[in-house]
Amino acid sequence: MYRSKHQKGYTTSHEVKTTRFRTWKSGKKWLYGATVLTLTASTLLPIGNLAFQPKIEKAQAASVSSGTLVPGNTSYDTGGHTYSGTEFANSSNYALYGKAVVASNWINLVSSTANSVGLGIFNGSVSAISATTGFTLKSTIKVDSGSSLTDFTKSGDAIGVILTGASKAQLAANAQSSQATNDGLGIRGLPNTVFLGRDLYSNLSNGSTGSLTGIDGSATVNGWADGPGVVMAIRNTDSSGTLQAANYPSLGSAAPYSPVTNTQNGTAYTFATDTSYVLGVASPITSSVQEPITVTWTPDATNTASTGYTSGTLTFNLIAQTTSNGALIGASAVNGGTGGYTLTTHTNLQNSLTVGFVGGTGGNYGNLSVSLNGATITGSKGTEPVPINYLNKVTGQPIPSMAQSSITANVNDTIGAALTAPSSTNPDNNTYTYVVPAAPTGYQANSATTTTVIAANPASTTNTSATTVSNFIVGTTNPNALNVRYTPSQQTVLFNWAKASGTTLANLPNQIAYGATGITDASVVTDNPFSNTTLLSSYATALSNAVPTGYNITQISNGTTTVSGATTAATLAAFTSQNPTVGATSTLNTYTVTLTAVSQTATYTYGYTSTALNTPAIPAILTSTGTTGGSVTTPTGYNTSPQIPSGYYISAIYAGTSASGTLISSSTTNGTNAAWPSGQVYAPTGNQYYIQLAPNTVNVTWFISIDPNPDNDPLNVAQGGFTPTVGSILGGSTTTNYQSQVIDNMNSLTGNTLSTTDNVTYTDGATGIKYIVTGYQYQEGTTTTATNSAPTTTYKTFSDLLAAHPYVLAGTKSNRTQLVHLLMTVDQTTITSNSTSGQHVNPATNYIPSSEITSSTDIDGADDDGLSYAINGYNAIVNITGGQTDYWGDATNSLQLSIGTYTENYYALNYLGVQAYTNWLSSHSGGTVSQFLQTLDATSLANDTVTSQTTLEVQDATAITTNNHHIIPRAASYNPSSDLVGASNADGSSVENIGTNPIVNGDAIGVLITDSSGNILWINNSDITLPTNKLQEGTYIENYYALTAQGLVDYTNWQTTTASGGHTVGDFINSGQATTSDYVKPTTELTVTNFVLPFAGGAGNQFLYFMIGLAAFGALGFYFSQRRKAEIDLEVINKEILGKNDNKRSNIYLTSRHTRPYAKIFHTKNRTHLAQAQRKGTNE
């Protein structure tokens, strides 16, 4: 209640603002401290120990058995499900929670306490299922503000009836929760709970969020505002305990207010005034009201609700305290009249409902009470099933052979189970007691130690084998179960092995045993799931590990249960999904595990031996299938064509995928397949075979054919062609050149000695006749025919053949796959020259090299044109080398060579050369043979020509001639050059004026004069005059020495090494360093006489001088006379030459050019004069 701040122990009226006022309802936070203290104090005391909670009286005490339970029977029913009607009026039949207390036959839910909830919960339950009766609850509620000055509407938040499926524990907890106070109507937090009563405060805003919309609607509609009110409502929560919202302002803004019903969420509300009247006049304040209420439930004929719920119509009637205005005259009904206010809605209720009364306050509080006087309840009692579970005491798991039993019992009855029935002399505290079944097979007999009964929610700490039946929210765990626990017997689980039909397996795995006689495991007991045992939990791993490789567990069976699978994993998964448990008998615990061989695939990979060349594509991999341990059957056609390429056979078979595997079979004969080895079976792994292929040995045949003229075969080589050369070779190998073998075979047949260095030209060692390889004719194909018929395809060289046919065609063993004709022609081209030239050649000689060629033959062995230098239609070519000379040219060309020794190599084109030169001309038009030969390397030059070699000596032409004999007087001076008659230089040029200019090869001529005894009397150059009287009367030998070209070199070298002494040519000759090649030497015999001129002495000299003078005078006279005559001749010639007649001038010129005056014309002065005259055009 509200109290005045001026209160002095007297309760007075206190006007409270009723429009948009939030202080008390929305501003409740200042009260939370007191609330927390209250809740804390309450939660510390167990509900059962509350002093004001009356003791529940049982309908009966069990002194006899209600029956012996049978597993699987769920039809047990205690009966007594109908209310007498008076139970509702007895306060001892209520449990109190929150602030509720009992006073006489009243339940004071909340007494002047803010923010509180009080619950008075009937110990029984009401059934919503019965379609014939439904149920009806009647009672009276009282709202008292506690002050005559305060209207009853300000006494709290809500008071009314609660319908719920919640358990008492949930109700007790929620009554202490702040979420149920204020606008929670005492039910917020309880799932699927219904409130029917007065909502004393309209919550139309949210103080926490500031929103103008609250749980009861919006303060902005129809002039409504937060505050106390007279709303009567049916409200509920959803499955999560959330209070469903309402919209009170939708009732309207003025009377009459139309009730609002929401069948979607089961809510309904209306205005329910209860104003006091005095003689027809309404009182401004009605401080207290006491109003009868009735709740009626009518189930639908056809239930549309989900399991555990019933659909129907819920009706709530409230009759106001004041139903008439009390007017003395014309009294009228007010506040709903005597029929009161009624709300009706359609909703779903839980089948078994806990019923009672609820009151709640917030900021407004007063006294909220319920009178039980005259309270009634009609209908059926609410019931809940009591499941009886038969469990394995060791594992806690249900015993498969004992299905659950169920007892239908009234809520709040105590249901128990025992090993023996109660009796009058030994009763128990249960409402009903049932005897448990005997222990099943595989379990120990019932006794106090082997079999126990434990309630999931014991009736008390001393009565744990019974439970007090309680409601519970649909969908949550039933708390009313009784668990009968039997002690299982120890068992032995065996796994034995077997083979599936058609499976081959030498040795089965050993038996696997768990339990007493196998692996000791105390948890291997009846009905214990394998997964719960200590060691048996790993049975799947143990079985998997025991399975031989290449096999699968495909079935597990104990005769009762059989599972199958394609693989071990699948079978074990299927078995595990059955949640296998230890059976009650040895038969059930003995499993046969069937093994089936795994399907296996063998692969056959093909390949070739490492030595096989140019092989065809590798054959495709083949496969065959079987099962582990079964014999391997090879695929059809694995060793025949087309799988095996033509020309190949199976040389070896390996276990594996390559030749690095294990050899299991091999062929001993070329061309014969290796046999498939016996005893091959499909292994768990591997099953791979490598089929190694090798080529057959085939034949290659070679012949010799003489081409183009088979008749031209002087050595009878073609005879060898009739006996072919056959080579044995692996198919696919590189094409082999059997040319040398063919030649060897031919030599053997004919006795010839043909040999070669270049595999093109073959020369017979005895005759020198040459055979030339001109090409190769080729034919390919598999045949056994031996023939030398010429193939059609021709290749110039073996390289060309090899490029076109790089490898031998594979074929049937020993068959010929290649035929080659070696084409040859005879080449008897020869050329012969002098080994050493017999000609005396010097640098001035016009030398023709072909003059050295002595003979030659053409290809056919004859000199067809009779010209030794013309061979096969082309002149021989000569290459002259020596010193700095390297001359190439036609051998018939004339040339001059300097001094030296030369090698003349003569080349004549042979058969190959003619062809090569012809080919060369196609890209070198006009090219000569000489030019062609110079493009060849040494090998090609040797192949394309025949040669001969001549050594040529070009001699030094140095020469001098002297007088044979010369007589001089002893007293006269003597110049040896006077005896030089003629000379030529080394290059053959003549030396002019040798007597006055004794120079040969650019150097002086030396002279040595010796007496008859050989003593050298004079050594000097020849141009040095001997002094008079140098020689005495007698005969002397003059040796003249002219240095050759070589002598000049040696002389120069000698001069550089001679430190002192003479350095003349004579000195060089006398030094002993000169060789005969250094000089040429003519000899003159010199005689010195003792001749004296007349008047020798003074008179003689005078006469000599006179004669000299006279001779000089005569010479001068002659000179001047000759000069004058020449000048006269010149004048005549000038006139003739300078005339106008050109022909005349020319004739005179030709006539006069041999005359002495002609020489004068070309004298310097006359040439100048003549030129000037010609320019003037005169005839001077």
C-alpha cells in the first residue's frame, strides 16, 4: 500500500498520479536491494523445510503389493483419477512458494511486499485430456490495498489462477526470480504456463529502453497510460517462458469496453470494474474487493494440439464484489452484474496440469489473497507415467531382454518398487508398491546385494526406491522413473574364423576370446555393450588386425544376429551400428567371422629389351581378375598378335612393372615366346607382371652389281653377286652397312684383292684396277626368297639410304627384310709422268708441264684420244709447288719458273671426279677443272682424281765466257776483265759490256791467278788491274768466278761473319767457305813475255810520246770531218720528214731509222726542235 510522507502512524489516503506515471512500476530499481535480500534468505532454506508448508497426507500406505511387474507391460494404472470436489478447499493440499503463507483457510500470496511473488500450488494435478468432463476450478480472490484511502487497483501487479506443466522445483525457483515480479504476472520464466486473473497494472512503456511500448501495449493508443487498472486477462508464456505480449489499449478509450480475444496465442482481456456504490452513488475509492472466480476447460472433440497437449476452450469468469449500485429506487446492475465478467479463448494445454494461485507485486503492493472456503475442483486428476527401467548394474544400460514397464499414476502419489511385497506387518510409505521381476538369464538371482531399485527422483532421502509423481514440461526428461538394476554374470565372447565359399586361404587366423576363458576382462558381462568393456571395446581393431592381407571380413554372425559387408570396414561398421552387447548365453557370445578373398586385378605391362632399337609403340596394358590366393589366368591373346607386334616375341617375364623385377620366365630361343610360369596366384598386393619383348633375328642380304656396263668387269667381280652376303641382325636395329663383307666375300670367290681406304674406290692390289661404288639399290620387305634381282630404289650414298631406312624392318625370324645391291663401276683411269724432269729448265725457259706426262688411260683402260694429257675428256691439271709457288692450272699451259726445286702433281679426273665436276658445274657455270679441284679437301681430291708426281729442277743460268789464251808483256799493266767475252745472270739475262762492266747477278766477278805450281799469285775482283811487273815471264791460269744466285746469299753471309781480311769475291772463293754451287768458273791461260818497246828508256819513251801525240791529232781531225757530214745529213732528213706528204714522211722514217743520222734525230736537242717544228706545221 501507499503511505503518506506525513504519516504519523495513521493510514491516510494518498493520491497517486495515474496518467503516464512510471515511478513505481517502471522505476523499481531502488527496490531491488530488498528483493535480493529476501530471495537470498529464501533460497537458503529447502522448500520442504518451510515451517508454513503443511505436510502432505497420503491417500493410503502400501501394505500389499500392487502387483508384480512384467517387462514390456506399460498398462499398469493405479486408478483413482477422479476428484471428489472438496480437495481444492483444503489448505493442507497446497504447497506454498515465494511469499505465500496459509492463514486459516486462506492463502495469503503476498502481504504488503513490493516486487514479490507468492504461489499456492495444489498438490494434485488436473487432466486436460478428458473430453467428457474437462475441468472446473472455483475459488475467491481478494485484493486489499490496506488503506481506505487507496484503491484496490494499486495493490500490486496481478492475482489469479496459474495453469502449468512445470514441476514443483521449477515453480519454487521461479517464485524467487525477479523476472516473475512486476509485469511478469508471476509466470514469466515458466514454459507454457497460463495466468487467469486480474492484471492490476497496465505496463504500457519500457523504462529500461525508453520505449513507449510495454508488455501490455502502447501508451500512445486511445489515451492510455502506465498505471493501475481494472484489466481482467488470460495471459500465457511460450515454450521458452517468455510472456506473450498483449494490447490493452485496444479495448477502447471509453465504456463500454469490448473484450479482446487472441486465439493465436491464447490471450484474452477486458475491463472488469469493481467500484463500490452507496445508495446508487459510486465511491471514489474501493480499497478492497473479494471476487469469486471460475476457470473452465472444455477440450475439443478432436485434438489438434501436438503430442502431450490438448486443444480446447478456456473460460475465465470473475464476479465483481459489487454487482448493484444499491439505489433505493431504480437500483441497477453494475460491474458486470451478477453474471460477472467472462473471457473465453481457444488454446492448447499440457495434458497434466499443475494448478494453483499466483500473486505478484511491483512498485505497487498490498494484500493479495485467495480464499479456499467453498473452493472446488471438478474433473479428472492429472496423471504422469512412471517408467520402470531394467538396467545392467555394471553398465547402467537397459537390459535388451527386459523392455521398459510403465505405471500410470496420479500426480503427487508415491510409487515404489521392491524385491518383496509390503504387508500389513511391514508396510511402507508408498501410495503404491510393485514387486520387481526375477533376474533374467545371464544375471545373478535377485538379492539385496545383486538387485537394487533407485528412483531417478527419490520420494525422500530415506525412501530412494520410490518416487513422488510430478508433472514436468512436455519435451523434458520424465523425472518419475524407477530404475531396477540387476547384476550381470561374467561371460566369454569368442570370435571364430571361417572361409567364404570359393575362398582359398591356407591358414585361418587364431580364435580371439574375451572374458573368463579368454582375455580376462571383468567388464565382459551380460548385456554390456562391447564399446563399454575394457578390452572388448577394441574388438574391431583386433579383428581388423587379424585379417590376412588380401581378405575381407564379409560376415559376422552368432546365429541370431548376422551382419554383412563388402569390406572389413563396412562389415565391422554394420556390426558396430548394431551396438553389440555381451549375450546371456555362450551361443549368443560365439561369433563366426567369415573371410572372403578380395577381388584382385593382375596387370600385364609390356616393354622392350634395353637393346631393342626403333621399336614400335608399346602394347597396351592388359589385366585379368581373380581373388586372393586364386590361380592367375592370363588374358586371352596376351602372347599373340596383335598384342605382340609383328617381328617380336616374349623374351622374358618379370614379377613387377619393369625388368628390374624378379625374373620368373625367359626364352632360350630367339623368336620363341617365354612360357607362362606355373603356380602364379593372386597375391594380396602386387599382381603385376612385366612382359619383355625382343625383336626376332632377321636377315639382310647384299649383292654386287656392276653398273652401268656389266660386261666391263675385267676382274670378274660380278661373279660374287651370285652368292649373296647374308647378315643376321635383330629387327629394328640400325641399318648396317655390309659393304666390306660383300667385298671380302667377292675377293674370296674371285681371288681378287680389292681394298679401299674410303669405301668408295676399291683398288685391286695385283692389277691396280679400280672399282668405284656408284650407289645402293634398296628393297624392303619380309620374304624368304633369296634373289639377286635388282631392287628399284637407288641411293647415291649409304648415308642417303640410311636416312630413308634408318633401321632394319622387324619380321619373322630368319626371314629377309632388307635387300641391297652394291652398285659398282670399273675405273681404269691412270696418269703417269716422269718422276724427275729430264729437261734443263732455267727461269727463262717457257716450260710446258704436260711435257712430263708419259702415258694415261681413260676409265675404260685405254687412251681413247691418243693424247696423254687428255684423260676422260678433260686435260690434266698440274699443281706446282716449291718455295713461294703454288700454281694450279691446265697442264698444257706454258709458264716460266724461278730457280728452285718443284713438285709437280698431275691430276686427272677419274670416274668419280667427272661426276663430281659435272655436279659442281651446275652451280659454278664456266668453272674450270682446276678451280673445281682447288675446292676439294684432301680426301675428296684423292677420291675424285688419279695422280702422278714429277720433280722439276729450275737451274741457275749464271754463266761467263773468257778468252782461252792471252799473251801480255811483263812490263805492261793487265786488267783481267779484258779477257771476259760474255756473261749471263742467274735469270738468264745477258750482261752487256762485260769487259768494261764485269758485274754478274749484281756483284763483281772474282779472279784468282795461279802459277804453274798452283800457287795463288793474285786474288781480287776481275776489274782490278794488276800492276806492271806483277807477273814474271811464264804461263799462268786465270780462274774467273761469277757468283750464282745461291753464291750471292752465301757470299753475303760470309761477309757478315768475316771480321778482317779481304772481302772480295776472290777472297770468298779462296776462304774455303764457298761451294761449287756458289759460282761458275771459266779459265783463261795467261802468258807473260819479256817484250821491250824500241827506244826503251828515255829515247824510247820520247818516241812513244811522239807517236801518241800524232795519233791524237789525227783522231781530232777525223772527228770534226765526221761531225760536219752528219749535220749536212740531218738538214736533208729534216726537210724530208717535215714535208706535207705523210706517207713520204713515214717511208723516209722507216728508211732512215736504221741509219746513223737517224739516231741524231732523237738526240735531245733535235727532238725538241722537231717537236716545235711540228706544232708550227712548218716544213723546215
